[in-house]
Amino acid sequence: MKYAYSFLLLLTLTALVHAQRSPSPLPGAAGTTGSQPPVTSQKDEEIGSGEVLRIDANLVSVPITVMNRRGQYVVDLRQSDFRIYEDGVEQTIAHFSNVDHPFSVALLIDTSGSTAPFLDQIKGAAKAFVEQLRPSDTVRPIYFHGEIKPLTRAGTNDPGVLKTAIDKIEPGPILMGTRLYDAVDFTLQALKPEPGRKAVILFTDGENTWGKATMKSTLQEADESDVIIYALQYGDMPPDKYLQQLADKTGGRYFKAGDVNAIRQSFAGVAEELRRQYMVGYYPKEPSQPAQERKIKVKVNRKGVAVRARRSYTYGR
């Protein structure tokens, strides 16, 4: 089984390295601590579930993916082909782009007692990932158990530095427990000041035994962030609702270890989708209040296409 986990991990990292991100600088600081979407023939296809949304000052930027009946990405649309609504009110598009951008990724790896048998395979997969970096892409490896261990001071694109850091990953003492919620909170805070599109690749069995952060607080933080979270649950525990919600709220994906073929297909689709996204931005006509949820609807003036975009966002506190 440990080889299946290793293969799964390598597939995940390889697919995501090709996914592009778009700029969204936000204030913040990091501390330190111990299958294809459905297609219809409607002229204006409404959104389904979707990808991450960015709020930069008052600008709301929404990544949008459009596919045709054959499951091919539609990449020839113009700004005039899109209409976007917030709480039922059509918005004026202020920004439109389908240009690829660099990205920042946090590799958040659970090294509690259950990971010990295949930790070497995790390290190997992480090293294979950094070897594929473009000069403008960065990675910050972080591991956790009863403590949270950032392996670099910030994201870096230096393969030598990253490989040396990854070699330092160690399993945690069983008696120390697992601070999953604290690790998620730390990583979201660490990514706030990073420019470009951002993602967390979280590997864990889903268990949290203690810590300051809570399930509720980290889900809220994820909902207000501009970070995509890909949650991979390994082990024999039932599917974890918390991990599923993390992925759902941020427009990422949740995967359960065990079905290698399904995971490979899913991550290949995610990587391709992120490379083909449009970015549509607007300034809301009605000012948002802190902690207020806003509903989003996107329509495209093209027959026989399916559209994917996030359906809502929560304005930060």
C-alpha cells in the first residue's frame, strides 16, 4: 500500500506543477510555530462548482473555465462573450485575461505516526515536483505533527534549497498528536503575502488531536482566502468531511487514497483546467460588508458549452 501512496503523491505533485496561477497580492504575514462537467445546448450556461476566487481590495476576480460538447477547452472567447452577476445584479467587467501566470504552492505534509512507513516515498515525490519548477514558480514545504515545521523562510524556486529542505522532513512522535487545524491556519496565513495564484497541497489522514485553531475558524479563513486547497486523505479512515469542505470552499478538490486511476485522471484534468482558465474581474456595484456572503453567476454567449466558476465568496473581516 505504501507504494500506492507514493505513486499517488507523485501524480498529484506532477499534475499541479503545470497549473498556472494569476496575481493577487494581499496583505498578511506568516508566523512560526512548534470526469468532465455536464454540457447543455443553452446559449447562456450558468456556472457549476468552481475554482478559487480572489478579492484584491475591491476588485473581485473569478477564474472561469469553458468547455464544449466534446470536452475540449474553449479558448477563443472575448470579454464581450462574458456576463457576470453578483446577488442577481449584472456587474461591469473591469478586468479580463486568459494569460498564464506564475504560482506559489505550499506543500503541507502530515508526518504524524501513521506516515512513518512511507515517508521516504513522500520525500521522493516532493523532490520530483520541485525539479519541474519554472523559474518564476515557488514552493514552500511545511510538515506538521504535534509541531508545525516550515522548511524554508518563504517560497523559493531554488531546486537545491528545496531538496535539502525536503530531506529534513521527519516523522513526529506518536505521543505529540496532530495539529491539523493549526497547520492549515498557519499555511493560509503564510501564503497571504505571496503574489500570483496560490495553492495548498495538503496530505493528511484527516485527524486533529489538539491545537488552538478549530474546524470552524479554518473553514472560515479558507472561505475568505484566495488560496485553492487540494486535500488528499490517506489511510483507512472514512472520508473526512472537513477535508472535503476545505476543498469545496476554495474551489479545489478532495481525493481519497486508494483509487489511483481516478486520482490520476482527476489531477490531470485539474492541471489542464487551470492552464485554460479565463480571469474576469469586477468592482461590486454594492459595497460588501465584513463576513458577508455574495452569490456569483456567470453566463457565456456561446452555444453548447459548459461553464465552471465559483458560485459565491465571503468578503473578508
